[in-house]
Amino acid sequence: MEQVDINMDNEKYIELFSQARLNGYSSIDEHEQNFKILDKIASKLGRIEIIIRNRIDRKMCQKDKDWLFHLPNNIDLEASNETKDHDILVSRQTFGFWIKVARHYKIEPVALEKDFLDNFSFKKYYYKNKERLNKTELNDYQKACSILLLTKNIRNRAFHFENLLKLRKTGIPRLSARVDLKENRVFYFSIEPNMIIEYLDDILESFNK
């Protein structure tokens, strides 16, 4: 990675950002590199979130145009006391809300393009990722679950200004998603820090090349 030119002394930098925060980074330079990645991915994450929520909403509206008011007890609707306008409510729900809806109704694949899921390679983003589960190829539902959860984790860490570059002591990327599937089967999807931008670009390009 390129070095970042920081035009201030370390003491002033620590005063501005706090030592407690910087303890989560290997150096001040890594802290600045993290901000550079945030600059590059914020709009990509925003576009992906809006597109995916619209796809899920359209799918749900096919069965019930008032589906937002008929949610199961385990999914809370934000701002429902302030407005009954469908479009406003759609815009005010978190990305986590949309993933919960997709998971509950088992419609995750509608969030992504079919050919994208068919050709998706987990190994592209981290060479130790598995492509199969118990020797069986992952289906579109399982792939979509994994992609949505990892994208949510990237989004949450990015928009809370957390370290996207950090690795575990074992060298495994810290940025990952655990997907709990049926029959107590668990699937992990990790991504190398230097692949985050390409991963988000791949999702965006799948919507419209």
C-alpha cells in the first residue's frame, strides 16, 4: 500500500483521534489507509444497499402491497408510528432489516442476479474460502445468504469507521461472515482487505454491466 503523507506530528494526531482508537491499528499510516478505503467504498455500499432493498421490497409487494404492516414479531419496523407511507418506510429501514426480511421469507436470491450467483467464486476474495459444503456445491440460496451477510458486515464496519484492514493473529482476514444453515451446518465467508473494493464493484456490475 502507498504511504500516506500526514502533515502533523504524532502527538497532535493522537490528540485528535485518541490513543484508544489508534491502539486498534498497527500504525498511524494504517489508520489513514483505512480512511482512504472508506472514501472509495462509501458510495458503492450506498448504491448496493438501495438496490438490494428495492429488489426485496418489490418481491414482497408481489404478494402483499402492505407487507410492511404484516411482519412477524421478530422483525421490527422503524418509524411506523411516524408515517404509513410505503416509500418513506422503505427508505428508513436499516440494511440489517432487509436481510432479516429476506432470511425469514427465504428470498435472499432475489437480491442478486442469477448469473452472478451461478458464477460466484468465494475463493476470488480469499484463497482459503470454501466453494462447497460437505462436498456439495453451494446453491443460490446459500451463496446469497453469505454475500448479503458479508456485505452487511462491510457496511457496518465502514459506516462506524472501524478498521477494515485488520487481520487476525493467524493471518486470516478479520472481515468475514458466519452463515448458519440448516442441519447445524455453518459456512464462513472471509475477504482480504485488498479485495473489498473489487468485491463491491463485482456486485454493482452484476446489476448493470
